[in-house]
Amino acid sequence: MPLMPGSPRPGTPVPHEHDDGVYRSLFQQPVVDIPPAAPSYAWFEFLLHPEALQKHLTTLRQQKERDVHSATSAIELVREFLDQAQLVADEGNVRNKRYSALLLVAAQVALQMQLTLPKIEKALPLHFQRLLLDGIVDFAEQPASAHDKLTGEISIQPYEAHVMHNRWTLRALVSQSQNGYLTCSTRGEGEELSSTYQMALGDLMATHLQVAQNIQTILMNDEKQKLSLQTQLEAFLDLGMYFFSFNGYEKAYSCFSRALELMEDAENSLGKDPIMLPEGDRSNLEGYLAACEAVLEIQSVNEGPGVLKTPKLQVEVAWESRDWDKVVELLEKDIVASELTRLPEGYRAALEQQALRLLRSSSFNSTDDDPHLAAVTIRFFYKRVALQNAVRTLILDGNQEEVTAIDNCVCKCIRLLQDEIFHSVSRESMDSITESKKQFAMLVRFVLSLSGFAFTNTKSANAPVHVKQFVARILRHFPCILSLSGVSELLHRWDRLYVAEDLVIMPSTQSLDNLLTVEKHIRNSVGKQRDNFRLQADVSSMFAFSEKDTFVTALQKEIAPLSNDVALAKSGDQNNNGSVLSRNLITFCSVNNYSDMLSTFHFVDHKSPLLHCEYPRAALKGYLVAASLATNFFADLVSVVDIIDQSSLVRLSQCLIKVGAHVAAAVLYQCFVPEEFKYGLRILRQSPESHDDAFFQYFWELPFLELLVHLHSSPKHFNDRHVTLLTNLIQSPELNSSNPSPVVKDAEQRILRCYFRDLCRIYLFD
């Protein structure tokens, strides 16, 4: 066996251990940097001297960094080991210690030199590729104790080695399926190709589909078997090529789409986990995507819309045909779909936003004769889409905390159901109220059916627990649900979803009629007092008076004629003056209530620092009552800012600060010009540790949300749950800067109405 100088044999001088390979002349010429030369050894010497192998590989890596060609490259070394292993296998000694040792050393060299699959496929014949990949799997499955200090630096998990082996199998199948007798120049070449293919892949041919499924399983189990972005991208590309080559265009489209998604995420991540992709692969990927789309669209036209291949195309066709039930059905199936075929989260959010725009347009064009575009139909469709997206985030919470995901889902569901109750109360005729009650019951049954479907079919380990908590909190918030027809059957259909012991603290069950009666009574009470808004607005602005005596005199002038009118009405004819009596009695009661508040106010020095908290709370209640009267309990589509002036809003904010509601107080400063934002931001900085996250959802201006994120991500007031909730709010579609101005205005007014209703619930009904 020929040896290059430097082999440690008898009679051969051994080089110095500290020889740096730098030549220095006898006459002290300038130092000449000579690239290090790899010492030459026979292949079996590396088995006996692992240190020699490490020294050889270190030199090869140095040569690679300097882009210097090596006489003995890593591929040549791997080929030598595999050749010897093949000789052992030909002798019938497969899987003996010698065979295993040769494969392990070859795998060690390949892993330490970071040989990629394309390099291995280019440099080695097919049967050697199979031997090397088998050796890599054996190396990864060795226990940690079997690795010495020289190989301990190689970190590869068994599942990573299996992914690499399975990827090679699919790539080899695709490559060999494109080669055969027709692509060979001679018959002998074709026979040799066929025999090599049979020797390397013969035992894998029958299970090649299972190989692809194994890769998909590891890719979906991202929590326990984490792969790098580079490996995920390459795996999805190989899967797509495999499915595309064997006419599985639907699965190929899903894999290529996921690969493109990973590529775009890596480009936007600013180098956190860079992806190395050869030039031209992105254009090839886009070409494969276009080819899959073209094939699937042709199949859809030929076979009809019932057999569309991709979920996205099915949703788009159902949307164009206005088959809203079909859209909801497809989105429901997508909740528990595999990650490879699942619709992107951004696409589902865009569908929800599109449904909301459709609802607004249908509300303005209520006379449209098309039943598919009626306001009731579109509202029911929009709420179902929004509920499905909420439940999807509950199951696939991603990086969110468990409590945050459940709170977001419960909050969204309660809003949508409560909104249906408001619509029911706002109806005038009994037929409309009955129809609204049916819509509420249908929406409740949809929520329970969707929860049961997700509870039964989800593959996530934590999802059933989340769904169960979600259902329990919804039933606790709306006790009337249990009295609706069909609800008991739905709850008993999924035994583990609903346990009676979970709702021990639930309020006593009430009917839907009782709930609607209470809401209607509040609405009617507010309507009766609407005529007295001017007087109550004057009383609610009492803090604007610097002279208390002047204010008392002004109010007495208002009370005196009203009291005389009431006395006169009582002495008059009840039949003739019934409406006047009713109206004046309400006015008289309102004035008496504010007279009591005035007497309390008269004996309090508001400039004193000893002002007790109960007086700001009483004033806060007065402001909220006045605002409720002015806006029909915030049910009218009238801007609250247009009715309540800025000075009143500022005083209302000061009252909220006095009672400790700093976040709620800062919300009101969004109603002013941007120059006034600084006062609201100053309020948020006062007491970050007491921030109530329930009011975060009422911010729509980014400066407020960004300040809150900054405060709660700082070490002093760190709260990961608050940061996650605020980040989700910033990314919500409603805050998209590209939304049209009318859409933004509608969203702001809706948020304000919900904000004031929440204040009334907290401070008027405590």
C-alpha cells in the first residue's frame, strides 16, 4: 500500500508534535505561510488511533477554510471505509463488529465534516450512500456512554438521523424513478443501474409511503422532536418532490407551501436562524407551486367543485357561491387538520375580517332582496367564523400562555353571545324578538358543537383540558344556556366535556326570557329618562363650578318649577294628564336623587387632600348614568365622543384615577387629538403594578399599546402574560393601518361602547 511521507512506520522519522508547518529558511528570510499538510495514514490505522483521525480531520477543516485542495479529502476517506465495509458484507459477515466499526467511523467522518445529502449523493455511488446513512443512524442510536471525548462533540439525535435517512430514501426513489433503460446510453449501463438500485433500495420499495409518513410525523411533533429550520425546509422540499413525482399534487402543494412559508419567516427573522439555500432553489420552488396549482385547478374544473383538492380553493369557491354553511364546515375541519394541510392563521384572520366587512355592508343595505346577503344571515355567519378562529387559537395556542389563550377565547365568545342579546332586545315586534332568540340559541348550540368536535378530534395533549375549561366558563357566565332546547343532548353526547361538579359555583339557572326581560327593562328605563339628559348633564358637570353657592342657586331655580309641576299634576285629572304625570314623576325623582348628592357635595371641601374615595366613586357613577342616558345605554350607533364633551371625559378620567383604575382612565385619552396622548401615557406610567389587563382590549392607538408592552417587559414590572396579550392586540386585524377610514371609525366606536358598558357593569352594579 503506497504511503505518503509522514506515516508512523519503523524507519520513518516521526514529525515533532509542535510542528506548525511553517517553513523558516536558514538565512532568516521572511516567514512563508505554507498550508498545513494532512499526515498520511492507512485506513486501518484510524481504527487503532482515534487521535490520528481527529488530527487528520482538523487539518482537513483548516484546508477547507483556506479553500485549499487536499490530496486525501473527507469523501475519499469515507469511500475507503465504506469500500472495506462492503467487502465485509460480501463475505457474509454483515453486522459483525468489524462491519459496524467501519460504518461508525465513516459516519463520524461525515458528521464531523458536515457532509450534506447533496454532497454525499454527488460523490458516492448509491449502495455506498445507503451504507453511510445506515452508519449515521447507528452512530446516533448509540448511548452517550459509548462516545469518547473525541466524538462527544458530535450532537445528533436519533430522530434527526432517521429524518436524514428517510429524506435520502425519498430523494433516491425520485432520482431513480427518473432514470432507467431509456436514459442510459448502453444496455449494460441500464442493467448496472437497475442492479444497483435493487441492491440499495430493494427492501425500502414496499414501504416508501410509510417513510414519507414518518417524516411528516416528526415534522408535526415539533414540541418533543425539535428540528432546525434548515432541516425542516429541506424535509418539506424533499416531501414535496416525492409527492409531485408520484402525482400526489395536493400533498405536494401543501409541502411546497410550508417550505415557502419557512423561507419567508427566515428572511424576516433578521438572521436569528439563518437558512442556507442554493441559488435558484427559490425560483424552482415557486415553479413547483405554480405547477401544482395549475394541475389542481384543471382537476377541479374537470371533476367539479365537490372534489377540489386544496382546502383553500374549496373555501374560495364556497365563498364565491355564497354557501356560508360550506365555508363554516371547511373551517371547522381545518381546526383539527394536520399541520401540512392546515390553512395559515393569517388566511383565517383575513376571512374573519372579510366577513366583518360583509356584515357592515349588509347592515347599510338592509333592503337587499338576496337572502344570502341579509343582515341576519351574514351576522350569524360572521360570528361562527370568529368563534372558530377563537377555538382554533385555544387548541393551537403556540407561544401563548395557557391562561392567556383561554381568556382570549372566553372573552371573544362572551362578546359575540352578548352582542346577540343586545340585538334581541333592540327589536320592536314580538316576531323579531322570537327570531332573535332562535338566533341566540343556534349560536349557543354551534359553540357547544364546535367545542365537542375539537374536544374529540384534536391531537394535542393539552387541548381537551383547555376546551373543557372554556365550556365551563361559558356556562358559568350564561346560566340560561342549560335551559335551552337541545343543549342537554349536546352536553351528554361528549361525557367528559361537561361534568356537573365543575359548575358548583355557577349561579342559579335562569331562562333566556328572564335575561332578555332584564335587558329590555334597562333599555326602557334609559329611554324614559332620555328627555331629562340636559338637567342631569348640568348636575354631572358640577365640578366645573368654582363657586358652590352659585351652583346651589342655579340648581334650586331648576328644582322649584319642576316640584310645582308635579304637585299640580297630582291634583289634576289622571286621565288627561297621565303622560305628563309619568314624565314629571321621573323628572322629580331624578332631581331628588341629585339634590341628595348636592347636599353631600355642599359640605365637602373638594380642595382638601383628605377627600375620601367614596366621593369620586359617587361622581363616577353620576357620569356613567349621564352617559348611559345620552346614548341609550350605549346601544345607539352614535359616537360617545360626539355627545359627551372633552371636559366631561377628562373629569371622568380623573374619577377613575381616584378609584385606582389607571388603565381605564388612560383609555379615554384616545378620544382626543394626538397632542393630548401624552397625558394618557403619563397616567399609564403612574402605577404599572396595578394595571388591570381586562381594559387592555379597549386600546386601539398604538402608542398606548407600545408603552404598555415596554412597561410590562421591563425587569421591574415584568409580566409575560400581559406582554403576550398586548402583542396579540397589536397584531389584531382591526389595528391594521391599511384599513379604510370608515372601518377604523366603526371599530373605535364599537370598542368605546364595549368600554363604557364594562364600566357600568363594574361601578353601577357592584
